[in-house]
Amino acid sequence: MTEWPVGNVQYLTLKSVEATLQFGRIGGEVAKPGTVFCLNGELGAGKTTLTSGIAQGLGLDEVTQSPTFTLVAEYSDGRLPLYHMDLYRLAEQASREMDLFDEYLYGEGVCVVEWAQWIHDFLPDDRLELTIHKLDQPDAREIQVIAYGKLAMDVLKEWTDRWSSWQWIQQQTN
Ligand SMILES: Nc1ncnc2c1ncn2[C@@H]1O[C@H](COP(=O)(O)OP(=O)(O)OP(=O)(O)O)[C@@H](O)[C@H]1O
Ligand SMILES: [Mg+2]
């Protein structure tokens, strides 16, 4: 069994939509070629909102919607290519040609996969797993981030360092 270093799991509270967008923006800014963000969480948890933030952080205009007619949308105008997959409709289908996704999951761009659990066995070993939970307050979310692999660990460290600094600045200015 692989032993993961201390610090590969982080729990954060996102108190508003804006906080989720800002957390995503930082994620987009610190993402590296090959970074895979796997997003899980119930309907309406905030996966697409977080994706919009990541897209903005990569320098793209807001990605407000999930791809409707395809499972993957490609955006090439940012700092790195972004592949946004929403696999909701794949749910529990028995036969899947998962190598369809390999060019995105193992490419040099940034991948964001909503409902990533449906292709769990096909995900790269090096990836960030993010699970969003709704909290009692309607606009609050808890997010668990787990980094698997060296690239993901590096991204997570930078991401949470920058997020802490942003929160500290917010506290000073409010
Ligand atoms: N802190 C928050 N972060 C993200 N979304 C929030 C937050 N607070 C409230 N919301 C609301 O929750 C909803 C999240 O919707 P979103 O489409 O991002 O979820 P999703 O997880 O992608 O859902 P689906 O599974 O249907 O794709 C939005 O209506 C948003 O305004
Ligand atoms: Mg969504």
C-alpha cells in the first residue's frame, strides 16, 4: 500500500459562492500541465461553480455551464488548455469506453472532472480528489482535498498556502 506524506489531505470551509470561486481561481493559477481535478459531491454541491473559478484562474472567461451534448468541453484560450468533463450522465452505465478520456486525463492540459467517481478505476494515479459537502448554512460548503502523487502534492501545497494568504488579507481588510 502506498503511504502518503503528511499534508496530502486538507479540509476547508467555503463560506459563500464568491469564496468557492476565489478558491477555484487560485487552483487555476497554481495548476500545472497534467493537473487533474476530480470533483465529487451531491447535486448542487458546487462542482460547476468551483470549475468556473478554476477556469477564471487559467485566464478563461467564466465556464458557467457543463457541456450538454458532449461529455467533454475543451477551452484553449487560457494559460493551459482546460478540459471540463461532466460525467453525470455516465452514471452506473455498465459498458464504457474509458480510453476515450485518456487524451485528456493523461495530456499536458488541465482536466476538471465532475462526477469523477464514475471513472474511478481509469483516473491517473497523480490527481487531486475534491469532495464538496453542503453545510447547514445554505451558502456554506466544506471541501475535502486529497492529493495523490507528487504533482498533485505540489499543487495542493501552493493552493492552500495561497488560499490562507488570501483569507488573511480578507480578515485584515474587513
Ligand atoms: N459556497 C458555495 N459554493 C458553491 N455553490 C454555492 C455555495 N453556496 C451556495 N451555492 C449555490 O449552490 C449551487 C451550486 O451549483 P453547481 O452547479 O455549482 O453545483 P454542482 O455540484 O455542479 O451540481 P450538479 O451536480 O447538478 O452539476 C449554485 O446555485 C450556487 O449558487
Ligand atoms: Mg455541475
